[in-house]
Amino acid sequence: MMHRLPRVVQRLGLPGALGLLAMGLAVYLQHDMARLQTDLDRAQQEADQVREGLRQASRDRQPSGSAEITPALTPTLAWQALWQRLPPATQRMTLQSQVWRSAQTLGLQLPSLQVQAQQETWVPTTADGHGLWRQRMQLPVEGPYDTVRAWVQALQHVPGLGIDGLDVQRADPRSDGVKAQVRLSLWWRGQEVRP
């Protein structure tokens, strides 16, 4: 079998031929690694550009009058600032009806509303007797997808309101109509015994 192989391979023998083959493979991989490194560098630059674009978009979307929280702000000061921004109990019904009216204004159907309110005991009551209250609302909504989406986006501007969950279902894929279950929490500070 050795007499059929080229003369160079015969001189090197099987171990030499394998070594030559390994060196050729190493040269090829070295060249290929340089190409892969170039592709990796290009992808990293693109990722950095996307990251910077997202940061810029986030800065652009921030309302001009809002103050950024500085790293020096202690947790106590941050909580006090948040506490002061929570709506008082006197605005609770107004905010709740704002949620309902905003859906009706957009033409959405709200067949029912489930409400459960309770004082949150994990936050101590203040010296003047105010505590943190949470009213959970569950709303089944029906309407066109774009309208439901616009309504959910509008809810994000209601003071003290948080969106806990959103389940959207489309019975017919050819239809624009959807049914959604929207779970909200309305937070306020107040002295009520029971809302």
C-alpha cells in the first residue's frame, strides 16, 4: 500500500502524513478564525449601535419635566417620593371611572368589572393614619386589536395604576376582533376602613 502513495508521503511515513494533514487543517482553521473574528466584531458593533439607539430612544421618550432618580437617592427618599405621587383616597373613584370611560370612549365593550380592594399590610401606616391601598380590577374587554392596544397604552398614564396582566385571544384569525382579560391594580394612600 505504501508504494501507491506519493513519494513525499512515503518519505514522511504515516505519522508524518498525519502531521502534515494536521498542519494543513491548522492553517485553514487559522484563516477561517480570522474571518469568524471579523464577523464577530461586525456583529458586536451592530449590537452596540442598537443598544445606543435604544438608550437614546429611552431618553427621548422621558417627559421633559420629569426628574431622573440619581444614584445618591436612598431607598427611604425614593419611597417618600413615590408615596407623595400616589393619589389620595379621594381620587380613587375618579380614577376608577377614568379607566371605564376611556374604554367606552374608544368603543370597547366592557361587559363586567370585578373589583377587590384591601389595605396592604406590608407598608406601615403613617403617623397621620394613612395606609397603602390596592384595588385590583379585572376587566373582560372586547373590540378590535388596535383599539384594545391603544386603550392599554392610555391606561399607562393613569396615576397610581399598574397593569398586572393582559391575556388576549382571537377566536377567528381572519377577524380583527379580540377578547382580552385585563388585570389592573389601582394604588392610593388613604385612611378608609374599607373602600
